Amino acid sequence: MGILSRASYVVRSKLNALLNRAEDPTETLDYSYERMRDELQEVKQGIADLTTQKKRLEIQKRRLEENVDKHNEQAREAVRQDRDDLARRALEKKKEKMNQIEELEGQIADLQSTQDDLVEKKNELQSRIEEFRTKKETMKARYEAAEASTRVSEAMSGVGDEMSEVGQALERAEERTDDMEARAAAMDELQESGAFDDALSDEDEIDRQLEAGRTATEVDAELETLKSELGESTGAGGEAAAEDDVEAELDELRESEGEAEEEDDADTEESA
């Protein structure tokens, strides 16, 4: 087999496979049934035309037979009148008409034989069409049931085109949902860590530590001023009690300052 022959064979094979996939068996069966019905109608039309032609010949034969009777009566009347010449002419016409009748009878017999044959074939074709129609309806019902079963099976197993698209859409939605949830969790974590505050603030870490140092210095200066004022206003008898009160206040200030520094350190570590 040459290259062109092999290529032609491959092309025909692919075309046949494509046609088989695109072909709907139910439509093919309906088309075949309609073609058979058309053929049956053509046979019936042929029988009708043949019968019409036979009837015409039979009418023509009947008229010839009437002419034969007429010519026969003419010959008898001519003989009674001693007109042998007229009698001979009437008999000649009678013979001519009888020959035509004989010829028509042959044609009518042929048409009748053809008609009987066509009627027999018509009955056989009609019987085959009815049988085919029964098989066609049965086959269509089987095909439709198999097609419905296949669609249900594909839907259940998810191998159908539509179910496959639905599954892919579900996977994409699930992936996007996971991404959105991850982004939301990351935003919450950044919010809690204060990263957004740092991003919105113009201060950096050095500025915050310098501010904390200035605050501590101011607090120490104010504390010294307070101690001086308290030392001058209290007497010797109340000096011990005043010192105790001052110490207590100093302890509270130190604790507050320590907590503030720890919070600043924690914020610094989280920012880093």
C-alpha cells in the first residue's frame, strides 16, 4: 500500500469515526422508515396509473364490441335488402373491430398481470414496512433508555462534560475561598501585631526610644521636685511617716514605669 493509499485510508477512517459519533440512530431509523413509506406510495401510485390505463383499454374494448354488434346488424339488414356490397363492407368493418378487440384483450391481460404483480409486491412491501416500524420503535425505545441510563451514570460518576465543568468550578471556588481566608487571617495577625500602626506612623524605633527616655527624665525631675516639697513641709515627728508615704509612691511610679518599658520592649520585638 502506497503512501497516498495509506493516507486516504486514514482520512476515511477518521471521517467514518466522526460520522458515527455524530449520527443519531433514532433519526436514521426514522429516515429509513420514511424512505420506505415513500417507496410504498410510489408503488401505490404506479398501481393506480396502471389500473387507470387498463380501464381506458377496457372502455375502448367495450366501444369496439358495440361497433361489432352494430356492424353485424348492418350486415344482416343489407342482406335482407339484397345489398351484398353493403353487407360485405359491414362485415369487413366488423372483422377490423374484432381484430382491434383481440389486440386490446392482449394488452389488458398484460396490464392485469402487471397489476397483480405490483399489488403482490405492494402488499409484501407494506408488510415489511409494518414489521420495520415495530422494530424501529422497539430499537428507539432501547436506545433512548440506554442513552438516559448513560447520562445518569455519567452524572453519578462525574465523568460527563457538565459534571466535569461543575467539579472544576467547585475546585476553583474552594481554592479562592482558601486564599481569601488565608489573607483575612494574615490581616488579623498584622493588625494585632501593630504593623499597620507602624506603617501609618512617621516615627521609627529610635524616635520611640528617645521619646520614652525624655518621658522618664521628666518623671524623675518631677519626682525630685515633689520630694523636695514634701521634705520641707513635714516636721521631724512626721518625717518617718512622710518618708514611708514617699517610698510607697516611688514604688508605684517605678512599677508603672517598668510596665510601660516592658510594653515598649514588647512592641519593639514584635515590630522587629
